[in-house]
Amino acid sequence: MMEWIRFALTAAFVLAGLVVCAIGVYGIFRFDYAVNRMHAAAVVDTMGISLCMVGFAISAPDLFSAMKIVLVIVFWWLSSPVASHMLARLEITTNEKRGENMNIHEMTLAQERLSRASEAEIEAEIKAELAGEPEKQDGEEEQA
Amino acid sequence: MAIDMAYQILLGFALLVLTALAIACLVRCIMGPGISDRVLSINVIGTLTVIMVSLTVVLLKEGYLADIALVYAMISFLAVIVLSKVYTGIYYERKHEEELQAARKTRNGEEDGE
């Protein structure tokens, strides 16, 4: 009887987790911009994985592996926000038409510019690189 | 005996659904217009794979597979971080190259004018 109660709990948690995962993956197709998609993917990363893992931990073969499965949830909850943050930074940095899809506070853009280098530094760097090149090579490149 | 059968049916069904979701994510990864869409799909595929590996702990009754799930979670996290960093660096490098080209053009133009 005890075994069947465990099975019923596992089935309930795993099926709920699968439904949540399916909703998340549907969201990845439903939304049409990367940052919106990130919002849908976070559903899989938090609720989906934790429901499934709790279901598996209930009917794991021994206590030790159940604790390791719980450790996977803890690690995922710690690492997923960091990964999402890096991904959002990649999107904000590389998408040049970002203003069309979302409102970015001007402060964010100013901070991003400062994190590279100041404008004067970039200009100085370009001048230094140009000075190092022989002049004839540039002309040949243009002719070709 | 009946309980083993019930577990096999439940977990087999779960495995099928997770595989279908992972394939759907792969399609999104191929379709995705930008690089961040692709990295995002890779992240979701990693999550689904960790769930699948943990499922085999219950299906095969082998405790050591939980370690594999833990290691896979770490590798998946590292992959997303490294890919984001690398593509940000590539973007900056390309932008720098474009600025260099523009500066070269203006300098050559000035010389021709003189």
C-alpha cells in the first residue's frame, strides 16, 4: 500500500512538471522576441525542473540519491538566474535594433558604453592601430 | 510486480514527452533568428536533459546516475556562460573592425583630396 502511495505522489508531481515544461516550450514558440522567450524559458528552468525532481526524489531507490536529486534542484536554482542574466546582456549588447522591441532606460545604455571604454580611448586606439600600418597597403586594399 | 509495470509506463511516457519537447527546442534553435535565441534553446535542452537523466535514477534504480545529472547541470550552466561571453566578445571585435575600416576610408579620402 505504501508503495502505491509513493507511486501516486510521484505520478502527480511528474505529470504536473511535464505540463509546466510543455507550457514553457510552447511559450518559446509563441513569443517572437528573445527577451520575451527568456521569460517563457524561465518557467522550465524553475517550476518544471523542481516539480519533476521532487517527484523523482520521492521514489528514488535510496535516501542518498534522493538527496543528490534535491542538490540538483538547488544548484539549478542558483545557476539559472546567472545564466539568464548573461543571456540578457548578450541580447542587449548585440541587438542593434533593441529600441524597436523594448524600452531601455538611457542610463542602461550609458553604463554599457562606459563598460567598454570611453569614446576618447576608442579613438586613440584606432589611431594607434592605423599609425602602425604601412600606407601603401591601404591603397592596394582599396584598389582590390 | 504490478508496481514495477506502473512505474515503467509512467516513466516511459514522461521520457517520450521530454524527448518531444527537446526536439521542439532543437527546431527553435535552428529557426531562431538571433544568436541569443539559439543559446536560450540550448539552455532549455540542457534543463530537459537533466530531468531525463534524473528520471533514469528511478527507472533503472541506479543511485549513481544522480551524480551524472549533477555534473551535466554544471556543464550546461558553463556552456551558457561561455557562449554568452564568447559571442559578446565577437560582437565587440567586429564593431572595432568596422570602426577601423571607417577611419581608414576617411584618412585615405583626405589624402586624395590633398
